[in-house]
Amino acid sequence: MKEYRPHLFALCALVAVLLTGLPDGMQNALVDLRFHWFPRAASGDIVVVAIDSPSIEQIGVWPWPRRLHAELIEKLESAGANDIAFDVDFSTPSDPAFDQALVDALQRSGGSVVLPSFKQLVDTENGKTTHVNRPLPQFGKHAWPAIVNVAVETDGLVRRYPLGETFDGTFLPSMGAVLAGAHEAKEGSFWIDYSIRSESVPSVSYVDVLRGDPAVAKRLKNKKVIVGGTALELGDRFGIPNGRAISGVLLQALAAESILQGRTLRPSSQLVRLGGATLVALLMVVLWCRSSAIVRVAVLVGLAIVAELGAALLQAKFPIILDASYFHLAIAAYLVAIVLDEIDFRDLLGRIAEKRFQRIAMSLGDGLVCADRNGLITVWNPGAVAILGYEPEEMTGQPLERICAVDGSPGRRVPFSLLRLPHAALQLPGGKVMEIDGRRKNGEVFPLEACFSGWQATDGFHYGAILRDISVRKREAERIRYLAEYDTLTGLANRNTLHAQLCAKLSQARAERCEVALLVIGLDKFQQINDMLGHAYGDQVLCAAAERLRAVIEGTELVARLSGDEFAIVIGSVDAAERATALAEWTAMTFSEVPLSVGLRRQALRVSVGIAVFQDCATADELLGNAHLALSRAKAGRRGGCVLFERGIREELEARLTLEAELGRAVERNEFELFYQPQVSLIDGGLVGVEALIRWRHPDRGLVLPADFMPVVNASPISDGIAVWVMETACRQGRRWQQQGHNVRLGVNLSPSQLQSGDLAATVGRVLRDTGFAPSLLELEVTEDILLVDDEKALEIFGRIQNLGVRIVLDDFGTGYASLSYLKKFPIDGLKIDKSFVRELQAGSHDAAIVGSTIGLSRQLGLTVIAEGIEEHATAQLLASIGCKEGQGYYFGYPVPVAEFEQRFLSNDACTTALVPVTKLASTAA
């Protein structure tokens, strides 16, 4: 079987190549090469009249008037041309006079003119069909028809030329066949002989013929003429063998020359192709065992040369193309078979694998060590040198265990024996990975990761190891673990560690029936320290606070940093609650009495503490949440306080959350409405203004007062929307009153959110435009807590609002921190004295002195004053006597719905409100 292996290989290779279509490409390449070897000249019987660039330049842009073609025919006839062929489209009509001139010229020529027909694909309802564009009937009646289509092969070149084609039962000869005189109805094609040099075909310019140049006319006498475009701008170009491109008219001339010279080339039969390959195979069967490889190669190469020279001579002498592609492919297949037969593949592959292994081993960054069946080192790569410091000559022949540190030191891993490792584990994918203590040449012991593997060699089981120094990885892992468990700034445990410790403590507490307490400690006013002294100083304060807390617990409990300025302490014991309370008080006292040492400064700092005990919760998260709630309560009260979590704190929070949800639904259901309270002149008792006050008509609880829900609204996202609704509703109502002839001043309370979000001045302007309410009648009431947020922003916004014509009034005056400074700084139009000064106002009292001073100060500043909370006739009289001109309170009227307000104060029979007690209504008090 072995002696037939090369022949089977050659046969299979040849079949595989045949399936790829390579023989046709090889045949084309060989034929093209033979054209180049044996060139020949054109006969000169065919002349090309070229529509070239000089002709286009002198005559004009193509296409030309057909009278020129008629004139050309006349010139050619007078020059004695035998036959005239046009490679120009005459299938569409042009100017009738010019077309008639061409008809006359064709008629006078006596049928010696050949006109082209073009085959093309057109789209129809049944798909693409073939259509032949023929010359117009008046032209075709006096001329010979000829088809000019040529087939372009897959490589983009034209090699074959048709003798003609049959269309609708009528045979059309090709133009080359007509010029060469081959008029018989014979289909088929032949190879154009491109050994005929295209430049040897005579050519004259179209414009020279028209001019009647005698020299040109002499060249045309007794010649066959073909007229067509050769100018590059006409685009009629075809690719031909040997890397050239020629015009379509020249291609037709070469085809005609091939017919005239008897060079219509035909390829040899398929039998000849197969016979050549069979001859090579038979010759190799005979020579394979009788001669050496060199002789066989020489014979094959000689056969290829002789065969190709013979084929070239045959093609030059006779119009026959000898297809030697199968012959040459068979020779190539046998040459490959000879090469493969002479190579020892097993040895070659072994050497290749060994060299590849050596290249890989020497280029690895990791250490690579190989050992023989006795565990002695045979390969030691540069990576191993870099890791352990030993050179290859020092370690070759040494036992592999030498890389391990075996000194019996405490904590060292137990040394391993390479020969004891199970072979099955070493042969698994990925091998066996172990972490051992390695020892460098300088004696340093370090963590070493080794991946051991093994394989069966010819002389026994061999071993390999990939070594990796994991010292850096160990250090990075330790650092990552530290970053995951500790705060990088203070060195305290972080929130993750605290949570894990809490979970462990709670599990222990459930098992041992003891308590766990959690203290959450917040630094009071730490944000102010950051803002005033910078974040770097703030970080130092946090570190000093952490040290203080470490000292407070004396290392007995866990202390952790939760977030920016919050710390936590975990206590676990039987009396954890008592210890937590005592520790919280001690911590608060320590911070408040002993300033922190921060650099060269002594920083006074107080802390608030929230305490939660395990008995009040079930999980670590709940315990932490309870402690945070207690801290929030401590900070909401007095700073520096301690609060122990109680169920009421969470219930209060849950109630607040429930109220927020109900408020959201109230917005969707339009449950809010406005009540209106009169503002009265204390001089004549006339109505001077009205204040719009929001009420919530709850579906279950009835009418809810602002004090019960507005604090929650002002701290929730719906605050801005509700505030805008109040302003729009009030202004719309004010506009209706204005249209009824009641120019009543309307007071609307501003929400803190309106100053913080969006553009309040733009909102006020939009509301006034949308409602049509007079700006001079709108009065916006602000409280000092709104101004505390961002007084610079408030100053700019209030200025823009006043430019709209709207009044700004300071509400609840006297209850804040810096009312007098606000009167100076902000553009205030008036103020409202808080009811706490008015409700129990008596002559000669401190309240009377304060109110009188406020009224006098306002008069000097040009501000209007309204006294709130007037409930008695005497109070109204006293206020009027000390100069207060306007008042508001239950004495004049409770806040009531709009219909009731209009009936009592704006109707025709409305009673006068002058210092006469108003009958109290059943409405709920404000």
C-alpha cells in the first residue's frame, strides 16, 4: 500500500484542484503567455476610422448629427473603401433631416455599409428578457445588420468572440465575421488571436476623413473600414489579455483580423486534457520505484518545459490551443508528492515542536521548569532565573524540590515530594496548582505558586512546573481586604465590617440570651468646620475624633466609621443597654468638655449619640436603622444629647411616611382647597386685603389644618407643585373679584422650596400673565426660615419680583433670629407682627413696647404693618392707638371658603367689620 500512497495523493490533489476551477484559470494564463511569446502584425486590410479625441475637439460633443455620418460614407465611398461598418448606435431617431441624409447616403452606397445591433436585458412583467436594439427600419433597409456584443469572462477580460447569434428565428452575424466575409449562418465562438498586435491595425481619424485628406484617402482605397469610438471619454473600453485595454471598435477589428488570417483559435478537446494528466501518472508509476527523487523531479520539470514549448509552437503555427492545464497540474501534484515522500514527518514534527517549545519556554515571563522521570531538572528558563536567582547551569540536574524552603521553621508549609504527586492529577487539563514556600538564591523565603503537570515520555514519566512569584499578589490581596474592611482615613472598621460584626453579635446574643447595643455617634456642626476651615482640616478632625473614640472604649468594643461624620460602637454583654447609655453620656461629656487636638489648634466639638438595643429589632440592618433614627432625634433636639431608641420614634417616622403618601394622593385627587381670611383697616373697619390659606379636605379625617401637614409638604418633592397651585388658584380668584369691582389686596404665602428650585420670579410673572391678576394687588408673604437658606439668591429674586409690581411682606416678624438685619438687607414692602406678641397684648406690657417699637420703626422705614392674631375688641383698639393701621384675626373673621367669604365681605349686604365683634362661625379655627 505504501508504494501507491504518492499516486493516490497526486490523484486526490488533482481532483481537489479540478473542483476549484483552477484549470480554466491556468489555461487562460498559459494561452495569454503564448500570445506574448509569438507576436504577429495585422494584415492591413481592415482600417479603423477612429472617433478620437481630436475629432471630438474639432466637431463637438458626442453624439454628432447623423449628417456627418452620411458625409463620412460619401467620403469613404469616394476614397474607394470596399466595405464600411459602423460600431455606432442607430436604434433611436434624431433630427428628421439628418436621418434622411443618412438614409440617402446608405442608399447611394449600394448596400456596402454594415450597421450594428445590440443585445441587452430588459425588465418585463415576466422578469428579465433579451431584447435586440436594431437600427431604425429606414436605415436597416439599405444596410447589412451585424451583432456587436462580446462576452466578458469572470476575470473581466474578453477572449472569445461569437460568429453570430439567432434572434427570433433570424441569424445575425457578428460584425467581425461580416467584415472578414464570413456571411454563412454559423453559430459558435472562437478565441481571438491576441498575438496580432492591436497597434499594427491601421487607424485614421474621423475628422481627417471628413476633411478629404488625400493621404488618408489613399490609405482607405480597397480597404475594409470600421468606424467607432476610440476616445477615452466615450468609455467604450474592454480588457484583453496581458494587462491591456482597447476600444470596442479595435476589438471588432482584431476579431475580423483573426478570421481573415485564419487564426480563429479553437481549444483542444477534453480527451487531450485528460490524456496529458494520464501520461504523467503512467510515467511516474513506471519511474517511482526505478529512479531516485532527483531523477523524477528532473523528468517532471523537463516534461513541463517541453510540453509548454510545443504548445506555444503549435498555437503559433496553427489555430489550435493545446490545453496543457491538466498536464501541468498533474506534474505539480507529483512534485509535491515527491517532496512529501522524502520528508520524515515524525522527526520533522518532533523537531518543530521542540523548537517551538524552546521559543515559548524562553520567552515566558513565568518560570518554566521541566524534570525527568527521577525529578531532576532538565529545563530552567529565564523566568525561573528571574524569580529564584539561580542560573540554568546551577539547577540543571538538581532535584526539583530544591526550589522549596525546607528549614522546619514554625508556620512553614510541609515540604512536598515531586515523585509522590499522583500522575493522574498531573495529566488533567490545568494540572495541579499548589502554593509552596520558595527560597531564592539569596535565602529569601517567599510565597510561590506552582502549577505541576506531567506527561508520558519514551523513557518514563516527565514533569513540568510553571512557577509564579505571588508576593505582590499576596500584598495586594491583603491591601484589598484591608480596604474592604477598614476606613482608609481613620483606620477604623468600615460599614461592611460593622455589619458583619453586628450579624455575628446578634447570632451570639440569640444563642446566649444576652444583649447587643449599638451607638451611632454624629459630630455636631461638622459641615461648618469643613466649609470654614477646609476639607483637609475636616479630615484631621475626623482622625482626632476616631482616636478619641478608641480611647473612650479602651479597646474593649468595636468602633467603626459609618460615613462622613458618623461613627458607631458595638457593645455585647448581658447589661449592654446600661453600658451603652453610660458610654454614650461619657462620650458626649468627653467631647464637650475636652477639645480635640488638631495640629496646632484646639478644636471644640460636641457629639450627638443615638442608641439602639437588640431587643427592639430582629436584624443588623434594623438595629442600625433604629440607632440612626435615635441619632436624628438627638440632633433635632439639643446638640450634644443622647437618645435611646423607642418604638414611638419609628412610629412617628412611619406616620410621617404615611402622611407623605396620602399627600401625594391628595394632589392627584384635588383634595386641597383655599380658605380666605380678611385683613381689615383698624381706622375705619373697611376690608383692605385677604390672605389665602390652604386646607386639606381629607376623605376620612375631614378638614385638616396646615399645621398638621404643611411641615411635611415643605420637606417633600410635592412642595413646589402645591405652592404654585396655591398661587395660581388665589390669583385666579383675585382676578374674578377684580372683574366684579373688588380691588382687594391678596396675600399668598411662599414655600421654602419655591426659592430653592426653579425661578420664582419667572413663575410669578407667568401666573400673573395666565390669570390676568393685577401685580399691584398681589402680596407675597415670606418667613425668615426661607431667607436663611441662601440670602444672596433671595435678594436677587425678590428684586425681580418687585420689578413686576408685586409686594413682598415679611411674615411672623419678631420670632426669628435676625429680623432687623433682614429689614435693612432685603427689599421688604411690609411686615406682619406675629400673633404671639398680639394675642395677649395689654397697655404698658413688654409686648406693647415691642409692638409699638416695631410700628414706629416700620413707619420710619416706609413699611406697612399688619398685626396678626387679633381676637378681642380691646386689642384692636390698643393697636390702633399705638399707630397700627391694619389687622387680621378671629375678631374680624375666621378663614372660610370662597363662597362664604364673598357672602360675608364682598356681597351688597355685607356687614361692616369696623371694630365690632364678628360672630364666630362653625368653621375650624386656623
